Amino acid sequence: MSGADRLIILGTGGIAARHAEKFGEIESIEIVAAVDMNCERARTFADQHGIPHSFGSLAEAIDWGGFDAAVNSTPDAVHKATTLELLAAGKHVFCEKPLAPTYEDAMVMTDAAEKAGVVNMVNLTYRNAHAIQRARQMVEAGEIGSIRHVDANYLQSWLTGKHWGDWRTEERWLWRLSGSHGSKGVLGDIGIHLIDFVTFGSGLEIAALQARMKTFDKAQGGAIGPYRFDVNDSVAMTVELANGALGVVHMSRYATGNLNDLHLTIYGDRGALRVWANQFDSSLDVCLGANIDTATWERVACNPTPRNERRFAEALRAGVTGDPSFRRAAEVQKTLDLCFVSDAEKRMVATGLGSEIPIEAHDLTQRRAS
């Protein structure tokens, strides 16, 4: 494929198949190698997706050198080490969320990426929702006036229902309940998406927050085998946005009746927006104009928005980092880290973040084109 950007997929479990599918649909991308510390798994993945090369380590792939960019879909705990290796080799990186387990580590990665001058993005998947992109456009255009309040939640129920399998017997769910296995609870798992949803949708940073976390008893002795259940299952936050607006933000794995639902309502002094999204679809309802007096909401059509994979491909073509960037993901991680501080110290904490969420010019062009 002459002139294409050559891409490797690093880490072949879980989300990697989705990346192989979506990047494989993009004409400007050629997936050239699969990399996994399990050589057999890397070869099998490459064969399944028609990828010509496979490697048993990132070092081997870098020594080979026949690629321009990498999708980092390794486990969370090794994002930092593997990404720094890629950056040192001058490779562009599309990293799975979270960028790193802590803000400090995320900023090390951000600084390294910006110093290297490479394209860097993080797969905050709910940026793919057409409704949140349209909502952000309406906020930027002043269609709801000044934001005065936000109400947001991310609700799952896999601890009460078996729609995704039985968490009591499946490792892919058990590890998410155990701090010693790398989990930071519901906050670390889906809170990163919700905080990005709130701040991107409103165009405003969270300036201060107070968080309360709860861990519930789920098994005799608080553990199943080596998995000790010691991380948060539900989190409730009150927030103040940078313009002084207040809001409530909460998330849970005990939200019976919800599979995987994000909700965000943004209330302005001249209108309001209500966004719903899951991993497949999204919708936007608005209360504007004369409807304000009757509290009537209407559904708004939203144009499809490019997925993050396509945004990354376009960023590679343009040579400009797209949104969400490493820096943006690091700022979200700072907010998450401060939730733990707030809960432990039982107080409101300031984030020190700026007033408005910038969007790279490249990303803005993509959204208008859609």
C-alpha cells in the first residue's frame, strides 16, 4: 500500500481486535505487525487479521523498524514503559485509556511525546459519540448561553446482572475488583470516560471537586481466590466548573437495569442539552427557545462523527496531534487522582486546571467536516 502510514498493534488481547478492524478500514493505514509478549498469540492474531508480521517483544519490533506508528493496547500498568520505548524510537502513538495509572506518570509520557514531536492520542472512546460532538458545537456557538449546572452519570450493572458473564468466575471481571491486580475501581475503569464526557461536552474544566467512594461486601471474607475486593464500586461527586457552575457526577457498577449508559445534561441560562450514549449509539435532546417556557425537549439529529481511529489516521496525515491528546488524558487523570485525595481527606479539593477545554485545530476541522 504505497504511501500509507505503517501501523503496529502492540498487545493483542481484548480491544486489539477492534482496533485491527477499524484501522483496517482506513485507506491511509497499513497494519504491518502484531506484537505481544506471547509469540504464539501474536502470530495467531496476525493470521486472523491478515497482518504480515508478528513479534514477541516490542524491542524486536523496534529493531525491525518497519513501522511509523503504534496502537498501544497493552495492559494499563505497562502503558508508560512501552509508550516511552516507542517515543524514544520516534514513533507516533495511539494509546488505550488510561494513559497511565497516575497523573505524574501520564505527564512523564506527555512531556516525552511533546519533546519527541510525534503525533499522540488516547482512545477515550466516547468521543466517538456523535451526540457529544454536536453538544460541544452547540455549547461553543452559545446556543444555551452560560452554563450554570451539569448532571452526569455512567451506569453499569454487571455486579447485579449476568449480561456480560458472571463476575464471580471470570478473571476479566474479578481483576477489576482488586487493587492488587491493578484496578482503581469503577472510578479508574469508567470514571475517566465520564470526566472526559463532562468536561469535553461543557467545554469547561472541573476546578474543584468533592468525592465519596463506596466499596460493598461481595463475597465471604471479601475475596475470591487471590482477588481481594477492596476497590470502589460506586462514586458520587459534587463539582464546580471553572466558570462557577455546579454539578453532580456519579458512577456505579450496581446500577441495576443499566447495561452501559452515559448521561450528561448541561443546563445553561438560555437553554439545555441532554446527551445519552453507550458503546454503540448516542442521542441528543434540547430544550431551547419557546420550549423553555413549557419545559419541552426535542430530539436533534446529529451527523456521524469520525471515530478516534480515523482521527488518529488523519492526524498522522496532517502531522498534527489530534484530540484527545496525551496532555488531555493526563488532565483527566489528575482529576481522577484528586478524587482519591478528596475521599480520603473528606474535603473539597481544587484541581488547578484551566478554564476552557481547548480543541486542536485539526480536530475542529474534522468535526465541522462531519
